[in-house]
Amino acid sequence: MLTAGPTHEKIDPVRFIGNYSSGKMGYAIAEELASRGAEVTLISGPTQLTVSHPAIKKISVVSAKEMYQTSIDHFDHMDAAIMAAAVADYAPAECAPQKIKRNGEDMTIRLVPNPDIAASLGKKKQGQVLVGFALETNNAVENAHKKLEKKNLDFVVLNSLEHKGAGFQTDTNIISIIDRQGDKKDFPLKSKVEVAKDIVDHLETILL
Ligand code: PMT
């Protein structure tokens, strides 16, 4: 199972809080898994991307809450989950029923926390493998270690916006894989298609 892409958190019928994820990283992993014989469930936030391999079943969602519920509904039957989506940590407390009109004054939108999907899946069954990403802008390695622990991940894929060519929207990425033994493997700049192979290679060392 894969999560990929951004989530959109509605403010009113015409506006949302989102992020810059294109879905390219997650979709590349889904295609790589399918090409190696896996049956893949891809839970995707709003993207322009389509899937090509017939073994990928795509489920489209919009908000973090929808992504959470869909992930919970499917994870039980999965051997592994890779959480590549950029999930909004907060959503507006309410979605206004009509377009909010400008009145010239300051406006405050109250945000409430979204569920942490990866952390919830971290209460996994024995034998299930959970892989998370860490997207960082500072203290990258330290923060990635914290996510590995907090979300009970088997390994974490760190990508940092400190590196040119890594992260959102690009066709390339620069990753490090950090595992539960504390080992850190650094990879050079590669296309997301090649990065997906490195991630699936590492997953195979645990699963097979
Ligand atoms: O989609 P692209 O444009 O190709 O960009 C790829 C990417 C940068 C989005 C991708 O490589 C990536 O880093 N995805 C994770 C982005 C992220 O939200 O990271 P985070 O460090 O905030 O979250 C840590 C982990 O928890 C992630 O696995 C995330 O999916 C998961 N999470 C976070 C919040 C939440 N509420 N639920 C979650 O499951």
C-alpha cells in the first residue's frame, strides 16, 4: 500500500490549504512495486498523474481525514505500507458553506490537528512493514530519527529541501535511508524512478 501526493483541506467551496507535492515520488514507487510483481493499492491525494501498471489499484482521496480512513480500511490486508504522501498536519476547524467574502479586516482561520496516518498504522500486526518519509528543511537527520521512533517505522526515507534537486515536484530526489538499527545509507541525486528502485530494494531486504 502506498500513500502519495498532497492533501487538500477545505476552507470554503473555492479554497483549500495544500502543499507542493506532485505525487511523482509515490507514483514511481507504486510502478516499481507493481513491476516486481506486487499488487499495489495506491491511495492518492489530488494530482495530475495517472498510473500505467494494471496491478496498481488507485483510490483517490482529497483530505487527510479521507486518506486516513482509506488507509485504515485497507492496511489490515497489506504486507507493507509506504507513506510517501505529504499530509496536512492541520485542517480548518470548519469549511464555510459559502465563499468567504472579503471585508477588508484581518481574518483568522482556526486549525485543528489531523490524524497522523503513519503513526496510526505503526500499531501494525507482526510481519507487516511500515516505511515512512521525512521531508525536512533543517536538523534533517535528527528529525528523521524522531519520526522513525514516534511512528514505529521499519525505516525512514529522508529527503531534505536543503538539497537542490530533492523534494517536491522535481523529477529527481536525493535520499538517505535510516533503519531501526541506526544505519544510514546515503544515495546520490537520481531520477525519482531510480530512487524508487533503491527504496523497493531496501524493502525487499526486510520482506523477502
Ligand atoms: O510528490 P512529489 O512532488 O514527488 O514530492 C515527494 C515528497 C517530497 C512529497 C516525498 O518524497 C516526501 O517526502 N513525502 C513525505 C512528506 C511529508 O509530509 O513528510 P513529513 O516529514 O511531514 O511526514 C513524515 C511521515 O509521516 C511521512 O511518511 C508522511 O506521509 C506521514 N504523515 C505525516 C502527517 C500525517 N498527518 N500523516 C502521515 O501519515
